[in-house]
Amino acid sequence: MPTPWFRPKRSGYGFTPVTWQGWAVTLGAMLITMGGTAGVVLLEVTHAPLRRPMQAFLLLAAAAAIVGNILVARDRTGED
């Protein structure tokens, strides 16, 4: 198995990044999620045309980033 990027948490559910690759995946997912959330809020405040489809796209992108982060973490987690 290649070098694990994450390790299982000692208690509870989840993974902890242990290499720079794990931190990069986690930070990328966080930035996409935060950007999507901020975009949804800004579109709502400005009443931009076609804001609902754009908001839906941003929320789907955030959900995809979260799911992608979970899948990568599950695949690249070492045994504890």
C-alpha cells in the first residue's frame, strides 16, 4: 500500500491528515465548500439574474468536494 495520507481518529468517526497530500485534499475541499457557501449567500443578497441555477451549481460543487474528500480519505487511510 502507498504511504497513507490520513489516519483514523482515535475516537469518533473520521480521518486526520498526516501528510502534506492529506492536508492539501482537506484544504481544497474546505476552500471549495466555503467558496460555494459564500457564493450562494452573495447571489441571494444581490438578486442576480439566474441566481437559483447558479446557487444550485455552487451547492452541488460543495457537496461533491465533501464527498470527494471522504472518498479520498477512505482510500488513502492507513491502518492504526
